[in-house]
Amino acid sequence: MNRHDFRKSDLIAIVGVLMFAIVYAVDKLVYEMPKVTFIVLVAVIALVLLGSLMVQSKGLQQRLDYYNSKAAALDKSIDSEKERTKEIEAQKEYMNHSMADRQRYVEGIREVVCTKENLEYMSKLAVEESGMGAYEYKVIKNRLAAVKSPGVEDLTTEALSGDDGLTLVEYCPFGVIGAIAPTTNPTETVICNSIAMLAGGNTVVFSPHPRSKGVSIWLIKKLNAKLEELGAPRNLIVTVKEPSIENTNIMMNHPKVRMLVATGGPGIVKAVMSTGKKAIGAGAGNPPVVVDETADIEKAAKDIVNGCSFDNNLPCIAEKEVIAVDQIADYLIFNMKNNGAYEVKDPEIIEKMVDLVTKDRKKPAVNFVGKSAQYILDKVGIKVGPEVKCIIMEAPKDHPFVQIELMMPILPIVRVPNVDEAIDFAVEVEHGNRHTAMMHSKNVDKLTKMAKEIETTIFVKNGPSYAGIGVGGMGYTTFTIAGPTGEGLTSAKSFCRKRRCVLQDGLHIRMK
């Protein structure tokens, strides 16, 4: 109840008392007043007073509820402050540990993850808890994150020496980093970010997705136990007390959290970028794959099916739509079907599928994200075996399956008359996310054209999408691919500040 309501109830009470006083006086002065009239007046006054008391009581209860909610919020804030204090203390202690120590801790993380028992358990639990992806791919991704995420070797020192002295440029930690992990790659993100952030000298507070908090917290406890065993400070890696939007906001706005890293959808990326802090955002994608008439069609078909079906299309890098030159489209579809794709031709079935796996034809239905092709087909009345890896169909350019990043093994195929139109449409349908694109072609000029025009962080030529993160392709791995903020494939140096140390007129020995 607000102040205005409280004053109104007081006024009612005062009026009631005054009315009673007046009636009493009138009764004394005019003793011949009929008793019935007097009784009625008293009853009216009593009702007024009772109403006043009820209003007053309601107001007091509302104020009590308000103060109780404020007290609860304060308790949460205090708990959060205690957790962040632990992390800050760990950061201060960690600053005194050597680069050799950091590398030992990185190797400790790799050892924990790559232990067969741990690797299999977390991969299985991630699928069970989130309801997304496939166990065998989670195993690959978790091991990949551990083995191919760079450690301290990524932090190369630059030196400038000349007549004016010596200057060193080195990568130094930000401090405490707040990191938000997605439900699509919960453990993979924790692994690669922990390696990179600790290698950079930082400590990290994770906010896991509520749908994968169990496996995330389990992994973080395992990592911390190993780090302490190796002599690291306690609480180098922690989580918010209870993963939630509210606690994530508390973490993001904590003054001692110097940097924020968000791996997820556009909403959370926008949120971290709005805090005013240094922020790295790994957002959405809608990766197109172009196939022209010069491509090795048999290989292209196999690569596309394998890339699309990898972990049931959960990776943001995975092929989301095919744009094929009309001349080779039929042969491409034929070979895709020979490599585990199931083609749906019935327009009614396709429409039924649209209604099933999208929400209002604008975004993916959460309960179908990361589900297998077999599962999705079963829901529309089509029975297939586990040999089916993905679902394909021909579709117009404006079809929801083409325009929406589904993150499920549904792959629309768009026919175009020539490769130039294919490239133009690929740029359009990528929606400016600057994430990932693929092209199968032997025409160097057209490969170069697409690479220049699409401007994606990852561009894979003549291979499956996952080659872009080091699976069968050269280069290191990360599951935080920062398109929106421009860091690209993040590594240890992404989570550091560049600092310059200058010695004027000294340590230059080339001249006497």
C-alpha cells in the first residue's frame, strides 16, 4: 500500500470517530431521539470503523510483504557478495603464480577432462540433463575442447628495440571474469573458457544455463579439486550460487567482475554489452553452404550431411541451409541421400514439420533443439532407422527453415541458377551474424569472392563445418566464437589486456 492509501484509511477512521461523537452528543442533547434511529446510526458508524480497520490491515500486510521481499533480495545479494569475495581473494593470490604454474593448471584441467570415466560421464549427463545432442558427439567435443584449446603458449610477448631503448608488449589478466555458458555446449564451453581464462591469469565465475546446471557444477567441482591438488589457490573457477536470470544479473553488475563473456543467444549477448564493462559476445549464426558446378559433388554431399548432423546440429557453426547451383542440385541430393539424409517431398508433411519445430514460424521450438532426425521424423509420422542423420527438402528462399537457425538436423536446399546468385543469397541468409559459412568449389575466384563478401569469422572451403574448429582441419578449438564483438575464435589472449613496458635509452646493445 502506498502513502496515499494509508492517509485515506486514517481519514476514514477519524471521520468515523467524529460521527460517533456527534451522534453521542445529539443523543445527550436530544434525549427524545427514537432508540431505533440511534441504533441504526451506531451500526453505520461501526461498519465505517470496521471498513477502516480492514483497509488499514491490508495496507500493513502489503508493506510487510514488501519489506520481506526486500530482505530476501538483500540476503541473496549478501550471499552473492560472499561468493564474489572468495573469487576476488583467489584472484589476488593467483597474480603471484608463475607462467609455469598456469601451464601446470591447464594440463591439470586437460587430465581431468580426458580421463575416460569423466569424459564419458559428463558427455552422457549433458545429453540427459539438457535433452539435446548425442553422446558420441559430446565425447568428441569435450575431448577436443581439452586438447586443442591453447594455454599459455598463446600469450606471445612482443619486443621493440632501437636507439630509444626497449619496449615490451605483454598480455596481462583482466582479473575476475564473469562467463555465461549455454545449454547447447555446457561442458565444452566451461572447458575451453577455463583453460583460456586461467592461462591468461584470470579467475572465472560461471553462470551455467539452468537446463544444464547439474553437469556444469559437477565439472567445475572436479576441476577445482584438481587445481587445488596442484597447488593452485582455492576457487579459481566458481559458479553463481543458483543459476538463474536474477543471479546472472547480480554477477554481471558486480563491481569486482572486470570482464564479461557470453556464449548464447542475441539476448544475453546484448545484456553483457549493455553493462558498460569489457564484453565478449558469442552469438547466433545461420551458416549457409554453397555448392557450385565445379565442386566434387560426392565429397560435398558427404561433408554437408556429416557437418549438419554433428551433435544433432547444435554447434552454431553447423550447416543450416544449402544453396546449390541448379545444374548439380539433383546429383547433390542423390548423394546426400546415399550418405544418411532423408528427403521429405510431401508439402503437407513439410508444413506439419514447420508447425512442429518452430514457434510461430519465427524461432525454433526449444523442445526440438538438438533432437535427432529419427526423433523429429517420428513426430510427423515417418519411421526411419538410426542410419538417418539429417532431414532434407527443397525449399524457396523465404521458407522458415532457410531463414531460421533451427539447431536441429533439418537442412533445406535452395536452387539458384548460378554461383554468383548463390553467393549473394548466402550473404543475405547469413543475416550479418558474421559467424560461419562453407563453400564447395574448385573455382578459386569464386571461393575468394565468397570469402570476401560474406565476412564470416569462419569460412570452410571444401570440407564439413567442424573442420573450422579443428576437427579434421588445422587450427585450435574454441566454443566461444565471438562474432558480435569481433574477437572471433577466442583463446587465452582474448581474455587479456595488452600492456606496454618501456625502458628508455637502455638495453639496446647493437651500437656502442
